[in-house]
Amino acid sequence: MFKPNGCARHKNEVSNFDLTEISIDKADVTNFNGTLTITPRDSPIIDSVTVIVFSNEIVDVYFDPERIGNHFEN
């Protein structure tokens, strides 16, 4: 991972996804809602609200920016 300006290369790990809800809309987009642990350089962030969206061949992952201190600048 890099910051948007191309600096600060680092790794983040996600683990322990706990699924709370699955939904499929009319466009065959599947949403997986739940919580997981994100481990950036500093320390683990446990139970971060997460949405994983599958649409055809695209996977989009959303983390609650407030819960992770806007780490991913989304």
C-alpha cells in the first residue's frame, strides 16, 4: 500500500471477518457486511465495520474511516 501521493509504502493485514449480513440486489451485486480486524503498522484495530461488495469481477472493500482514523484516506 502507498499513500495517494506515492510515498509511505507499507502493509496492512485484515483478518477475522465476522459476517453479519448478506444482501444481493437486482443488478447481482452482492454485499457482505460485518466486522474484521485491520492491522496497520501501529496496532490492530479490532471490530472495524466493513462492507465487501462483489459486482461482476470487481471487489470493493469499505472500512469505516472514523473507526480506523482515516488510515486509508477514503
